[in-house]
Amino acid sequence: VLDFFNSRMDAQNMDGELSVEKVLQIIITNCRSWRGEGMK
């Protein structure tokens, strides 16, 4: 999962500006999906 997150971060960096809000949004989204899978 971390590899997927890192590759996504690299894509964001290449895209130009990397805003803190965008990073937080990605982290929150990933945390929610991880929690959802963990709850199963």
C-alpha cells in the first residue's frame, strides 16, 4: 500500500505544485479506506 501511496505522491510532485491540503486529503482518503478494510 505504501508503494501505491509513494507512486501517487511522485505523480503529484511531477504535476507541479503540491499543496498541503492536497496531501492531507490524500492521507485522509487512504486512512479511511485502510480503516474500512480493517473493519471487515
